[in-house]
Amino acid sequence: MAASLWLRGAASGLRYWSRRQPPAVASLAAVCSRSMASKTPVGFIGVGNMGNPMAKNLMKHGYPLIIYDVFPDACKEFLDAGEQVVSSPADVAEKADRIITMLPTSINAIEAYSGANGILKKVKKGSLLIDSSTIDPMVSKELAKEVEKMGAVFMDAPVSGGVGAARSGNLTFMVGGVEEEFAAAQELLGCMGSNVVYCGAVGTGQAAKICNNLLLAISMIGTAEAMNLGIRLGLDPKLLAKILNMSSGRCWSSDTYNPVPGVMDGVPSANNYQGGFGTTLMAKDLGLAQDSATSTKSPILLGSQAHQIYRMMCAKGYSKKDFSSVFQFLREEETF
């Protein structure tokens, strides 16, 4: 089973190396009430760009943390703050019965759970394992089966909102898993996000996230194309953005995360496209969407084109820049 998991993860991750009621939305005030929360230690694996602020928000709500990251330097500020830092995911599982993982790819998630020093080596019966990585839905389902064999519970809970929302505690969590365990997940996730939405069985959280990022990529490319065209036609970029945002073309990419330098403050385009959501990760997520579309025989014509554009960007030096750098890429690619 571990081998089949690795192969599926390789197919979706190495490429970029990197009947029910309507969905329930948790109330942040209710979920994060100090009177309700039981402040036993929570394990957190993966404290990178997203995991770091997420873990800090758990700390703000009074949860002691057991921290692990493959890069020890990422753990230093948590160690300095008095949190426990351990040397493997297995050590996290030994010390905590509620664990959140936030990792870049399917392969990273498989290694964290099923690897030689993975969570499953020392997981306790009854533990709640929440994976907030964005990975192949089929990998989530296979991991859930492995976790269930150990007497524990697995839920997939990928996020939307980016680094800014992670810092402010306003992420949206899309949760898949056993519905009876949703309340237990809410207690933790509500301290890191303003929306915690139950999507259905394991894998449906990942499905929702993949669909969201497919649309996000397409809308960002469309915004970048429209802004580039308007600028070349002589329009002031701030004026054009203002018009778009009061018109039918308005979208999150235009009014909240505009890709044109100088139009907005506090976004990656204002900082040479540093920080934010990396181009490599967007290419990875579009690869997951492509795989899912193939397996379900779903046409994603614009999604496939977006996938190719972000792959080209990775090959041409944009891999570490925010995905909104597609504007810069289009400006430089006269061949388009």
C-alpha cells in the first residue's frame, strides 16, 4: 500500500518538485471560544510560508505545540517561544493526539504519514490527523485507509486565502472526512480560519480546493492579459483596475490581488512578486486538476492552457515568484 501511495504521489507531485445536508460553516466565535477549547498539545508538521502563521494562530489561542519541519531552521522561532520541537513526524505522533500537517506535495504528505519515521509509526488510537496540504484526492483517500487501520481518524482540510489570510486567521478550510468528527476538527481549524466548511467524505476537501485553484489560475491569467492589453492601449493601470472593479470583469485577482506593480499595496506585485503563493505550487495544483479531469473525463480547456502557462513560467525562472507574476511573464513574452 505504501508503494502504491508513493507512485500516486510521484505522478502528481514530482512533476513540479513540489444524500447529505448542505455544507456546514463553522462560526469562528463559537469554535474559538476559550471556554470550549481543550488546550492539550497539538502537533504541527510543516511550518513553511503557510504553516508558520497557522501554527502561530494556534499559539495565540492557547494551544501548546509539538513542532516538526524537515528544515530545522524553520522551527527556531517556535523553540525560542517555548514550544516543543521534535526530530520526526513519528515523535510528533508520540506526544500529541491531534496533529495538523501542512506540506507542499503529495509525496511530502506520504512521507510524513507513511515514511520510515512517519506519523503512522507511533500514532495513538483515537488520534485526529488533519492534513491541510493540497494533494491528490486519491492520496488523501489512501492515507485515510492507512490511518483507519491504526485506529485513528484522518481528515483532509486544504485551505484558501494565501499567506495574508493565514497571518490574520481568516483562511477558508474545506474539510473532508467522517462527519461525526467534524466538530473536533472545527475546534482547531476555527482558530486559524474564518470559514470552516464541511464538504463530505475524505477527498472532497481536496476536490473543492483543486476546483478553486483551477478557477483562480484562469482568472489571474485573464486579469493579467486584460491589464497588459489596457496598458498597451494607453490606459493608466490604476484607472483600468478601478474600472474593472466596478464592472462585470471584477474578480479576486483584480480587486484583492492585482498582478500589476503599483496598482495595490501589500500584495506580491508590490514586492517584486516575493511571498504569496508560489508559481511552482500553482503549477502543481493545476497538475492535480489535470489529473482529476482526465480520470473523470471532464473537459478543462482553459485549465489545461493555464497549466501549460504556469509550467512554462517555472521553466523560465518564475518558479519562486508569486503566481501573479504571470503579468510580468506575459509582458516579456512577445511571442504570445
